[in-house]
Amino acid sequence: MFDENLLKDKAKESRQLILELAHDTKGAAHFGGSLSSVEMITYLYSCFLRYDTKDPANDERDRFILSKGHCVMSYYVALYQSGFFDREKLWEFEQDGGPLLSHPVRNLSLGIESSNGSLGQGLSFAVGQQLAARQKGLGYRNVVLMGDGECNEGSVWESAMAAGHYGISKLVAVIDCNGLQSDGFTKDVLNIKEMFSHWTALGFKVYQVNGHDFNEIHKAFSEMDFDDGHPKLVISDTVKGKGISFMENNNVWHHEPITEELYEKARSELQ
Amino acid sequence: MAEINRVNARMWSMLGARGTFGLAMLELAAKYDFTVLSADLCESSGLAKFRDNYSSRFYNVGIAEQDLIGVAAGIASEGQNVFSTSFAPFITARCLDQIRMNLAYMKMNVKLVGLSSGYEQGNSGYSHYGLEDAGILNCIPDITIVTPADCSEIYQCVEAAMTYEGPMYIRLTGGRFTPPVYTGDYTFTIGKGIPLAEGTDTVIFTCGTPTAYAMKAAKVLNKEGLSVSVVNMHTLRPFDTALAEEYCRKFGTVFTAEEHSCKNGLGTAVAELIAEKGLGCRLVKIAAPDRYEKAGSYDFMMKNTGLTPDAISDRIRKELSAEG
């Protein structure tokens, strides 16, 4: 199931499609966070999450919540790559009245589990889905993708406390730690010092990985015990704008339109 | 359906709004499948017995209202009807964006129960009053908002919420010994106002505990020869515009009485209706003023706001005589 080369190919295609989608919107797009989360989302949909695209609302499906809702491009591409919809549908991205806005809108038939875009809310929703699983005796898992900037939101910590208190084993929170947020480096905007220990203190089992290294990601997820009474947290260290040289660690590309010239440059880099 | 009779009405009235709510949840748990969440106010919500008897259907998330809403939405997304409770300002203003995103935007089947709304918290002051709760939620699309008139109606409303699909706010006003409006059987339907008294001179649209006071005021005025209608507009959204219009068309001046801000509550709903339909009548709103004033006991606040029976009758007398 785990095939690093195949994953790398998918990640490469993902970055190419992100560039095409962003370019074709003719407007600003969230390049930075979408590009930093490519490997993690690719891995989750290829190797970890259990789903049936022919029965996308199946009760037993694993639930993925994109809490950092602005990073939809890598998410939509993963849904396409996984077979939730065809490639053509990707081009409904940001189309008037369409289902693929620049922040996710709950649509189970497309594999979109929840509406997001207002930060700090996905983890609570996932805790609720896990409590419901207990009530119904179902064994599905929840993965929530958050941003490191998103952890500024107090509501993240409210839900983290609940996850720890209820010992929700089948919950994996992933923080895409790309070190940047809208106004700059996270350490400058609001330095929370030590991501790791905050979460262990609340009862989480914490893993730290290079979020661009499939082997490290796979190792972490393979080690998880989903009946151990602890929620999981993956600190995924990444580079914002990963894969396109002029976007890497350059926060201009948090949300920005791309010129034809830079589009061509990015395209050639991603070949 | 629990029978509404004098004995039950008196018992519920003695239990008060929260006690009746808790009792309704306990009694209805055998018949309906639902989950209850609290943000560390289980005892205050009258839910201790429910928690003890139905522990697998009850979660306390701690003093964390934002999480309360998110967790409720997550459970509801799996097909459960979820009741979330806290004091009125904390379950509305404190977690408004979670309500907007999770309940309204995703249309989740969550019932928010705002405890001790209006002035019920008395000397606790404005931090604990529920004067903006309905108005705030009235700006967020797709949330049904109900303020039951008395404890019997609280029971009815809670039972109606068991089979109602979608986000809903149940706003509990009044404390213990809340005067009953209903002592006999009647039909409560979400979104349908209920005429309680028919008069020929004016109408009071009301909801929550002021309903009983409006009825008292109407009785006093009737003895003086002023004939006053009273309509229980328990549901702010969807607003029963047909019924309100029918009464507005009859009178030159109409009144609203509510234990809520003068902004975006019942008074505003009637004002919008009058303006949009061009009904032409004058509206007198009896409601909390648009400023924070000196706070105090429930009686002190109701008096200052003009919501006691005497104050309501005085106001109607004054406004109608000024009209000539």
C-alpha cells in the first residue's frame, strides 16, 4: 500500500494541478498553505483514510476535516486523485454557484466532510463525530488538518482539552507547521514557544515528522495505536510554498494572484 | 405528550423554566433518541437526573462554549438530535461564530437551549442577562428561535424540538414560580403564534414571561373599558407574519412586550412587518433599552423596563390616550 515513488508522483501532479487551478481563477489563491500540505494530504488519501468513493457517505468511512479551510487546493486535488470526482470537476474551483469554493462546503457526495474557513473549529467537530462513533459502536477514525497559525485560536485548545479528557483514540490532529501565517512568521506574530509539549500535556500522543518526507509520515501513522486511550497529534514540519522556488518561505504567496511570467516559471520548475 | 392541566401547570411553574426543561428532557428520553451536552452547567440546567440516568447520551465539555457547539455539530452530523445548554449569553454571543459555521451553514440538527434568559439572573447583572441572544441569532440565517411563554409551553416546545429537524434556539425566560399562562390543553406549533385574548382597541404581541404580565395588564384595562388583544408570538423565526399582519390591520397603535433588547427582537420583527407591508399602524415597543443601565433584581429590572403588569397597563393607557 505504501509506495513512495507512487506518492511522489501524486504529490508532483498535485502541485502541478494546484498551479493550474490557481492560475485559471485569474485571481488570488492560497498557494502557500496548499503547497506545504501536499505530501500530508496525499499520504492520508493514498495510504491512511478508508473510504469508498462509490458510497462516499458510508457510516464506516474515516472522516477527514480540513480545519485550515483555506488550503483547499491540495484537498480538492486529493479528492480528485482518490476518485471522488473526475478531473474536469476540479475546474469548478471558485466557479459562481459551484460546490468547490475557496473554502470547503460540506458535501458528502464529493467527499467533503465539513464546511470550514473560519479557523479553529475542525477539531471540535471531529471530537463530536468521535463521540457519536462511540454511541453507535462504529470504528471510524478522524483526521483533522490544522495550521500552526490556526493554533492561535483559543477554540483549538478547548477542543484539545475535550479530546484529551475523553481519551479519543481514533482522532489524529495534524498541524501543518509551515512557520508562517498571514502577518508573518508564527514565532513573531504569536510565539507559542513549544508546540510539542502543549499537546502532550493535554494527553495527546505526539509525533513530529518532516511533512515533505513520505517515509517519516508513514512511520508516524504506522506506529499509532487507535485503541490506546490517547488522541494523536502529528507536528508536520513543512515549508510554506513548497515546490515552487520563489514561493518557498515567502509569505507574499499566502494568498496572491500569479502573473503569466511567474506562472511559466513555476510550471517549468514543477516539470 | 404531557398533559397540560392545572396540576401540571402549577408543578412546572414551581419547578421554574430550568427545572421544567430538565424534567421534560428526562421524561422524553425514553421516547426519543437524543444527546445532551453541557458546558459545566448540568446542575443549573436541571439536567442532573438526565445525566445520571442516561450517561451514554450526556457529555460535559467543560467551560468551553465554542467547543460545546463544535462537538454538538459533530455528533449531529452523524444523525443525532443534540441539545446543548448553557446560560443564554454564553450559548449565543460567546460562541456565535461556531453557531454560524456549524449549525447554520451546515444546517446541523442541534438545539441550543439558552437558560435563564431575559432578566432572570437578576443581581448577577448584564454579564448574565439574555437580552441580546435572540436578536444576535436572528441575524444568522436558518436558525429557528422560540421563546416559550411559560413552563407548560417550555415542555411543549422541548417536545416539538424532538422531531424538528434543524438548528433551533430555545430561549428560556423566567425563574421559579413563573406565572402560568396555560392551565389547559392547547396546541403549540413552532412558527404559529397564539391569540390569547381578543380586544377591539389594541393588541400586545409578546413572548416569554411578559406574556403572563401582558395578560394581567389586558384584564385590568378591560375593566376600565379598554379592550386589548394579546398574542403569544413565541416563535421569532420563522415569524408568523400572517397572524401579526391580521392584528396590525385592526388597530391604529400596536404594542410589543418582550424581555429582550429593543433591537432585533419581537418589536423589530413587528416593525419590519408594518413597514414592509405598509400597514400604517404605530408601534410601541416595550423592551430593554439600547444601553446598559443600572442592574438589579429581576423585579427591579422588569419594573425599570416597563414589563410588569402595572407598567404595561400604564403604558397602554398613556399611549392610547395620547393618540386621542
